[in-house]
Amino acid sequence: MARYIFWRLMRWIPGVIFLLFIVYALMFFGGGDPIQIMFSKEATDAFLPGNPRYEAVKEQLGLNRPFLVQFGDYLWKVMRGDFGISLNDSRPVAKSLFAALPITVSIALSATAIIAIVGIPLGVIAALNQNRWPDNLILSSALFFWGIPTFVAAPLLMMLFCWQFPILPVPRGWAGVFTVNAIIPLTVASIRPMALVIRQARSAVLDVLSEDYIRTARAKGLPEWVTIIKHALRPVLTPVITQMGVVMTNLLAGSLLLEIVFGIPGIGRLIRDGILNNDYSMLLGCTLVILALVTLTNLLVDISYPLLDPRLKQAQRGDV
Amino acid sequence: MKRISSVLTAMLIAVFVLSACGTPATAPVENPPTEKPAATEAPVATEAPAAEKVLTIIDPVVTKDFSPLRGGGPTVRQLSLWWAPPVWADMKGELHPMVFASWSSSPDFKVWTFKIDPKAVFSDGSPITAEDVKGTWELCTQPLTKHQRVSLFFSGVVGYDEAVAGNATTLPGIVVKDASTVEVTLKASDPIFVNRIATNLIGPVKISQARGADGQEIVDWWHAENKPAVSGPYMPVAMDVETGSVEFVPNPNWWGPKPKLTGIKYFAMEDGAAAIIMLKNGEADINMHSDMPTTFDELGAEYVGTSMPATPVLQYFWINSNVPPMDDLNCRKAFVMAANPEEMFKASHPHGPGEYGTTLLKQLLGDRETNKPTTNNPEGAKAAFELCSYKDAMPKIYVAGTTNPQAEVAAQVLIEQWRQVLGIQETEMVPAMDKLSVADQAKVQVFRDDVGTRVFDATSLLLGSIYSKSGNAQAKMGGYLNAAIDALIEAASALPPSDPNRDLKALEAEKLALEDFVFIPWYDEGPTMHMMPWVLNYSRNIDWQIVEPWNLDIDLSKRP
């Protein structure tokens, strides 16, 4: 297993360098001039290339060097743990990342936990009641919630619970999972992807229920709940965990809208700011962190397979 | 199953741990402690105890950089709460002492001497010194400080060019005469230098805290956790840059009028819908900036009102008199006279705020006799159009700078007025010049853009709008040059503000521009208020600064 994890991580490094190169190149050649963006907020100064002040800032920030030199310098600094200084707010990128990372991860983990706790049982219930009203109700509800985008669900829930029936304060910022402020953001984060998990769980249960060993278990006269819990659920979890990995990855990397609407200071908002301000250091730092999180998530999903299905242990041993 | 349970348990533990690690950025907080005993507060019969008088200001932009040395952008919108300006200007443009108690100039207006108020101290009780003033202003000029508007204040100071180019960290034109006296030497005469520095954007900071040994700004020196010594009526006690939030309490060493609030919360709320709910609920009192299509219906006319300052921003359509058909005076006259700014403004801003435009100097010289506007004269327009040499071969008219929905509406109305009065058919609205080919960019005849002046001075407004060396005349008016106008503006700008001829010459220059038909007024814009009715004594100036922040108050009996 250790060998497997080691090689997985080794394969990650060239991919990371390649992606950073692409992002850096996109920003360098196509993202606009960060200095002009820096000074265009409300400035009345004519801040154009050639202006001594413009050139001085460019030189002092090291932005007048060739592309490859700048990129190489960035990589070298990252290898030494230095993520650089944000061009936009003149603060260390690492400081912002370390403040934002736990928030984004805790939202993603909490939403994933909610999805697992609610979504998997609903999928199982739907499968056990195939084509009857519970199945129809669960599936149509899942489809309904899947059709509501985050930027619609968020203000609607706020209007409902903060204004029409003011039982909650308007959520802003992030004070932790177990706070009143987290109720609406976590609901919005989990309700849409939950539809995917419900459908996946339902489909997997239906597949398993037609297997010979389930028929055998039932023929032996085992109680139905024992058959489901002990024999059917375990193989069902493999595809569901795969789906949960995808959901988790999306929550980690796609929290932008959620964070903007609720004023949550997570990674998504840093990415948005990095793009808008053409802030190389910030965007590259965020890319690196997101990559690490996605890789880690996929790794955890892969590691969990043999726990769920021992037949996969052999496959992983050969996977180098 | 045991292993699965272990994995799930581990995940849940991770959630708990991460949740605990997550920055409790904007957790609901207790009302900040007051620095003075509540018993010393004057009793207010209809309101709650003073300890609860906390104003909440929200901002749609997350500010991570609260340095008072940036000079522009959302980052400076709360500066007047915690930093005192050298001199302050009220809403009528009149100057009042603040850090500087008095000032004087040499007869040629090239050397200015400022005396610091002996009562002026920082929040830590230390006096504001001439070294602090000099150091702050020098730091503003450093490239890495990224001050957005430093040239507006110090470009005339001896040594400025070397400092902004990064070749010097000091300004030889600013000299410390003694602990409370600063002398500023200018490269050329500037009779309104003191008016220029009447802004919060260059308020003195405690330079020993802000500037490092290398002459550059120290990272995060302004952060509340570093306990910066501030000079305004309020001081920060908590700050979270990731959520753009600050909590202020009254500054116990503030030497000005006693602040009326016991605390101010300032934080970012990017989502417009959430901001509206917070304002309606009373969870917020002021929004620094917000324009949603439903704002008027949701929050009413009072909320979207404006405090028209002495120095409004003029939203105008500027004419390039060097391209056909505008190179013919009669054509320009016809296009300007056919326009009706009142209708344009009603269509673009049905609920305001602002006033429809008339002339450049009307807002600045409102109480005095000013020039008459040349717009809204359909018959005159038709008569002029008969004399227009392009009447039978009218080129396509481009209206550029329609970068926002309001400007689009105004341009549409303007184009319709031209169609109805002059029969102009072929037109095109251009949001940005780069949407046109290079060849067509040179043909643009009308460009929508704003001009303004942060100094209550008619000549300054003309210097930034119709003077041939202004950015507006060069970029938006196609290099407009009227020698007579330039001569009058230059003559006016050499006179002190107290000389009545300064304004008379400005009026004369404006009259020539009106007769040259080189602009179409749209509306005069003041800073939007975006405050709920229970907020008292709130007004903002052209720098987005709260004027007289010590008077800011709330009527808690009206707050939900």
C-alpha cells in the first residue's frame, strides 16, 4: 500500500508542474497587465507602460523579467515553501491560503457527510420501493433539487428563512460547521450533489439485488434487513464512494458561488480575486492547493476500495 | 464494516477538527467595549443605552488591505473613521483645521508652511509630529506603496519625480522645520495646494510603525493585531482581512468632537440580495455601494438618495471636434442643441440619484450667475443643422463609452432625440473602443465619460475637463485645443482662490466652450447614500469618505 501511495504522489508532481505552467502562461500572456489592473480601481493617474512610476513598480515586483525566468523563480520559491506575495493586496499568499483552506475543506467534508448520511439511505429506500410512490417521490425530488443552481437556491433560501420567515440570521462569513450561520450554506452545498448520490445508490442497490448471492440469502430465510445491511450494502458502497469522491472534488474546487453568496472566506473566493486582479501568485497558490486536495481525495477513494472489496487489493498491488 | 465505520469516524473527526481550525471570521460578536464609562454618555431619552449604539456598515467588496496609504479603491472607503486628514473640507467645500491647525504660503504660492495642532495625537497618546507628516507623504510616493492618487496631491512637490520612479525614498521638497511645523516647496506656483491636501487619502500615520528601515511600507502594520496608532475618531479593535471586516470603538485620545457611536462594525457582503435582506432586517445600516434592479422597490427612495457634494462628478458626453461631422461648428451645434439632458437623466435614473446636467460649473458656482446651458433647443438645432456641411452626407455617428446600463439608456435617448429633431439614422453605440477596428476608433465622435474635481474650485474642474492638456481633452475629445480657453484657464489658475477674478475667468472659459459646442451634459452625480432612514448625519464626499464621521449617529428607536 505504501508503495502504491508513493507512486501515486510521484505521478502527481509532473502533472502539477505542467498545470502551473499552463496557468502561469495563460495569465502572463492573456490575463492583462497586473500593474494596470492594480492601479485602475479608481485611479485618475495615467498609469501606462512607459510611465516612470509604472516601470518602477514593474521592476520592483520583478514583472519585467522574461516569462520563463519568472516561472522558474516561482517554482523555486514554491519548492522552498514560499508562495510569494499577492500582487493585489501585498500580503503573503500562504497567509491567505492557510486561512481559507480549513474553511473550504470543512464545508466540503461537512457537505459530503450530509450527502452520505441522507443520500445513501434515500437511494436504498428508493431501490427497495422500486416504481412505487416512495421511489417516485425521492427520485422526482432529487431531480427537482438537481435542477436548481446554487446561485438560485442560495438567495431563495435566504429570502425564505431570513426575511419571509425570519428564523435565521443572514449567513455571512464562516464561524464553523456547528453554528446557525452554517445551516443555509451547508444545505445549499449538499442538496444538489445529493441527487447524484441518491440516483447512484438506487441504481447500485437495484443491480446488487438481482445478484445470485442475494437470492441465496433470501432463500435461506434471512430477514430482509439483514440481507440488505449485511450482504447488499457493502458492494453498493464501492460505486457510491466513487461518486462521493467526485462530489467531494467538485465541492472543493467549485465552491466559488457558495463562498461569494455567503461571504465565506474560502479558496473559491481567493481564486475569483486572483483571476479578476490577474494576481499570479494568488491564483497559482490556489491552483496548487486545489490540486493537492483533489489528489488527496482521489487517493482516499482509491485506498477505501480494498476496505470495501478485498478483491481489489491485488489490483492495487500491481498498480505502480 | 468495522473498517468502514473507522473511516467514517475519522472523516467526522476531521470535520470537527477543521471546523475548529476554520477562522471564526465573522462570528457574531459582543458589542465592542466602550473606552469611556457609559455614565459619561449624555442620556438619550428615546434610544437604547449608549453601549448598544453600534452602527453596521457593509461593503460589496472584500477588502483585504486596510492600509491608509493606498489612496483609492474600495480599500479606502472607511478611512475617515480612523484616520484624520491634514485639513478637512465640508460639504460646501469650506476648509477646516484638522491635523494642521493653520497654514500659510509665500506670496508666489511656491512655499507652504503648515502648523500641526498641538492637541493632535495618535490613539496611543503620542503627538502627531512633522516627521510623521513628512514620512507619510514620502511613503505615499513610493512605487511599492501603490498609492492610487498620489500625483493629485504631490506631483508639484520638489523631488516627486525621483521618488515615484523609485529613485529616492525622500522628498527634499518637504522639510521638517520643527516638531510641529512642515514646510512644503513646490516646483511651481499653486494657490490651491492646501485645498488639494484636504483629503483623508494622505492623512498622517505614525511613521515609526508604517515605514521600515528600507524606506518601504511594513507589511500589515495597519492590522488591528499590530495595534496601529490611529488619528481618527474611531480605532480598530478587531480585524479579519479574509472577510474584510473591522470593528471600531471610539478613539479615547481623539482631539476632535466626541463620537456619537459606541462602535462601528464594517464588513463585506458581496451578494446584493443578502445585503438587501440585512438592511431590511436592521442587521446592517449602511451599504457602501449597491445597485440592484430591485433596490428602489425594496429599500425606497431615501436609501438610494444622494448627498450632492460641492464637488460632484459630471457625467457628460464629450464631442471630438476633429472628426466629421463634428469638425463643423454648425453640425456640433445641431447635435448639442437637439439633446435634452433632463429626458436622458429621467430615462437612465428614474429614481435618481443626482441632477440632470446643465453646465460644467453650475454645481460649483450654484449660488452665482453662471452661463446658460446650450442644450434642449430643438428649433435652434434644426436651424443649425440646415447650415451643417454634412447634412446630405452624414457619416455614421459613434457614441462610445456606454459601459453600463444607465449610460446605454442615456445614449439611446440621445440618439432618439437626434433622430426626431435632426433625422439622424445611422448610429452605433460602442461600450468600449477596442470593440471597434482601429480605423473606426478614429471616427468616434461622441464619448461618454465622467470628469470631476476633488477641490472646490471652478478652475480645477476646467483644468481636468476642457483644458487641452487634460486627459479628458486629449483622450475623450480627440485632442481638443482652444487657445483662448487654455489662456483663460492658465490665467485663472495663477490666481489665489480668494481672488474673484479666478472664478470670473473660469466662467469666461466655460462660455467659450459652450459656444464651441463640445459637450452634451447628462447628469451631475453625487455619492449615493445607500443608508437606512435611521442613520443620522451621514454624508460622503468625492473620495467616498464619510464627512464628519464624529457626528455619525443612529436612531435606534427606528431600527427594526
